[in-house]
Amino acid sequence: MKLKTLCLNSLPKCLPLKGIMLFFLLFLVGVIVPFPKIAKQPQVPTAFSVTEHYARFVPTITSFALPLAKRDIVGLVQIIHVSIATTIATHALKWGLNNVVLFGRRLGERPNGSSKNMPSGHSSMVACALGFLVRRYGWVWLWFLPLAFMTMGARIFYNAHTIGALIAGFSVGILCVLFLTSRFK
């Protein structure tokens, strides 16, 4: 199958509009709601440290390995498209929202004082991998959901993101999946 045909065939035939609306609203909640800042923690629990440095990669690796194991070429093309789209969307929003001020707070300001807080890249990529596995291969892959929450929790413990940035990042990853992934047949 030619690459152009393969890419066109990988696009979903219909979009889950309710899911898209839900996660778009969740994105807006993450951006608009002024969640409280969480004080820097004196010590990061081991579970969050292991998640930050190692475990958070498991869904991403699985999202690429499973289409290969199933010989699902369309799924492989879809996870590549979703990963690229999530990366582009996340970084475009980080740059675009960096200097936006809402309710007296700059969206791009991280709890540690650095910039490009909104949305969280870690959160968007773990959501991209988790969402792809669930949408393409079924609900059984929701067992990675606690790992997604651990990834987001680690970003709070490392004082790297606000709660809103994590919610917005998760939503960006899922939205990319909803636009670019179909179910495995």
C-alpha cells in the first residue's frame, strides 16, 4: 500500500463529537479556572520519582509496540500522527499562552517561576498514548490510567506545573487521539 493511501486510510471515518466537546471543555477548565498553587514539597515520594524518570514511558512504548505486535500498519501510522500532532499542539499552545494573563495570573508561569507552563507536555503525551490504546484497542488499556495520574502528580511534586496545566495537557493529548484515531478491526 502506498504511503499516501495509507495515510488517508488511517484517518477516522467519523469523529466522536461528544468526546471532542467534552475534552475541549475540560481544556477550557484547565486554562480558565484559577486552581490554587501547591507549595513545593521538601521531598518527592519514591513512587512519583520512579514515575517521572521511568514508568511514564511505559504507555508510550506500549502504544508503538502494540501495533507492531498486531501487525496493525494503520494503527502504527495513527500513533505516529497522534504523537506528532500532540507534540505540535502542546508546544504551539505553550508558546501561544505563555504571556496570556487571566485573573491576574500568567498562564505560562510555572510554580517554580520558569515559563511555558500551559499545557503540560508530560500530561499531553501520556494522555496521547493512553487515549490511543483505549480508542484503538479497547477499554482494557484503561489500566494505564493510574500511571497517567501518577505522571501528573509527579509534575506537581517536582513543582513543574499547575493543576490547570496538567488538565489542559491531558485534554490536548486526548483531543489529538479523538481526531486522528479509529478503532482496530
